[in-house]
Amino acid sequence: MNILEEIRPDLRTWKPYASARSLIQNKNDLIFLDANENPFGQWNRYPDPLQHKLKTALAHIKNISREHIFIGNGSDEVLDLCMRLFCVPGKDKVLICPPTYGMYEVLARLNMLDLIQVPLLPEAFTMDIDSLRNTIHQHQPKILILCSPNNPTGNVLANISDIFEFYNGWLLVDEAYIDFCPEKSCFPLLQKFPRLIIIQTLSKAWAMAGLRIGMAFAHPGVVHFLNAIKPPYNVNELSMQKAYYYLTEKKDEFEKNRKIIVQQREELALRLKDFSFIEKIYPSDANFLLVKSPHSERWKNFLQKNGIIIRDRSSQISNCVRISIGTPEENSKLIEITHLFEKTELL
Ligand SMILES: *Cc1c(COP(=O)(O)O)cnc(C)c1O
């Protein structure tokens, strides 16, 4: 694979912004008067544009070498940069499989890319391989985005590598929720498929949404070009330090909380099944449940009146709401208010 031929033509000879310090190797004991920084204060220095330290921690956890890792200001930035890197605005196409994460469409439109959609098959939300094959053949999309576990349906997509039997564009697999089911990751496919880009985040299972750290795991050539086109200081110093600290010092706590969330998800699903007004609870590998009920809208409004906010997804999947898994206390409160709803509103 010649990566150069696959990226946006005008970016092939792109000269990245050279940050003031990027050429200096050993930074110890030097006086820095090159970046118009203020010599006083705690956060006065620009952050490391290539995030070496944070990447070392991630490389260790993910068991992959650093040159396969790109870090963005949240995975939303990673997705945006991938679209810019491969696609010509007004010309190229992005293929998605709805119902899925809304940002894919927003970002495609922002980058003036044609959005093509092949819906997941109803109810089980698996990929429609025949339709994907036909659509790819007809439209030749530059990028295909799959989300696994998928938001908002919660299921993992099976047999993702089959796509490469008839697709030779870029496959972005968004694994935002994969740490809730790590054994189902596409990570093992990276070696075999250089056109696979796996996108993950510290926002969900790692509980750091406020820090805005997203990652791409990809062929080193892709990482190289993503680094060349990103804003030079896209990940800030405070976030890098905090993320490094949690990844290296708080791993046990993360593990413990992850298990609580998975256990709570199963318990909440069981308890919700007892309500006769609830029609279906979809199986989930993530930290949320997709729930179907003909009374979903009234239920959602009643919960909101009682201080609990859930997400209406009926615009994507009729009569469905998406409920994030909270603490045991929050989930009990949800059940309690739902009992009240059933008793007082559904007579
Ligand atoms: C939450 C979520 C993300 C996370 O985005 P960040 O910008 O990293 O916070 C990405 N993809 C999907 C499908 C999500 O649900």
C-alpha cells in the first residue's frame, strides 16, 4: 500500500507548522526564549505536540508501539482529521451504517463530503453485507465508518474484516465503548489490514470525558500524516498530565468501576424487564441500554420532571430511549421513578 497515493493530493507535500521547539532533542537545562512564552507561572509552556509521555503509557496499556498511536483532542477531532486527510471536499464520499453516532454525519457535512448510508439490519442491528458490497461498488467511498459497540444500539458488529473482501478504501472502526468488552476489539486485525484505523477514547470506560483525549491506532504512515495536519498543540498540558496519572496510577480503580458498570447494566436490564410497558431491552456491550416502549416519550418526560435525564433516540429508532448506566444509587432511583410512572401515568 502506498499511503501517499491515498491521501488528499494537496496534503501529500504538506509542510506542517514547525513548532518552536520541535527540532531540539535534549530539552534539559536550556533557557527557552523561542516561543514567546511567559517565564512565570505553572502552565506557561506549550505542551509537547507529539505527546510522547502519554503515548508511552498508552503503548504499554494497549500493547502496541508508539508509532501506531495518534492522539487527538477527543476522538471527534480524530474523526475530523481522518476525513480531511483522505477526502477531497465536494468530491469524495463517506459511508456510514445508521442508526449510529450522529457526529459522523455532522463531520462529513462540515467537510463537504457526500454522505452515503447503508442501514444496519432491523432489530439485531447487524451489518447488511450484501447492501454494503453493492453500495461500495457503486459509490467507491473513501471512508467507511463502523461503530462497535455501536451507539446507540449497544451491540458489537461481527465479522468486520469481511468488509475488506470487497472494499479497498479506509475503514474507521470507532471503538469508543470497547473497554467494556475488550475481547471484541478489532485490534488484532491492525497488522493484517493497513487500511484499518481503530479509534478509541478515554471518555467512556476510562471516565475522562472532560479531558478530551481520543486516539487512533493505525499504520505508522497514517499516524505520520495525521500529526502533520493536526493543530500543533491539540492536546493540552493539563489533560496530558491528568490522563497520564490516571492511566498509570489509577488502573485498578478504573478496572473496579468498569466491572461495577457492567454488573449494573445487567441488573438494570433485568429490573426494567419487569415493567409491562417496556417492550424490549436490546442487548448491550457498552455502558448504556437501548430501551423500546410505546410510552417512551411520556416515560422520558416523567423522568425529566423528576430530575433524571435520559436520551430520546426515537428519531433514529422508533419508540426508543438510550439510558446511560449510572451509579447503583442513580440506577435505583431510575427504577423507583419508573415504578411511580407506571402506577400514576399508565392507568
Ligand atoms: C462518546 C463517543 C465518542 C467519544 O468522543 P470523544 O470526542 O472522544 O469524547 C466517540 N464515538 C462514539 C460512538 C461515542 O459514543
